[in-house]
Amino acid sequence: MTKLLTPAVVAVLLEVNPKTLSTWVYRGLIPFVRIADRTIRFDEAELRAWIEQSRNKQPTKKQRKLSLVAGTEAGETKRAG
């Protein structure tokens, strides 16, 4: 059996606000396990796979739109000069 992590631990590991993590859960953006009516946990192995998969994703539509507004490619920073 793999280790189950609490939302507080996962928020720290991902360096996100716990409310952000709750939003991701509500929207189905992150894998989780419901162990009771209002209690969730995160399977460590599934979370690691999700992180790895997320690293390889293309920029989102919103990220591309913001980069066009800023005049840069998604993921790049605009250099001063």
C-alpha cells in the first residue's frame, strides 16, 4: 500500500496555498482519494505521477494568451534591454 498524504502536506510539497489545492480537487485537476464524506487524502505514487505528467504539458490557453499580451513566448521571460 502506498502512503496517503494529507492536504496540508501536499500543499506544502507543491508550494501552493491550501485553498488553491482545494480548488484543484473541486475541479478534478489533481488525483485524490476520498476516505470519508468530507475527508480526502492524496496517494503519494499517484501524486508523483501527476507531477511528472504536469511537467511535460504544453502551456495552457490562458498562459499562451498572457504571453502574447506580454510579447513573449509561453514560459519565457522578457529581457530588458
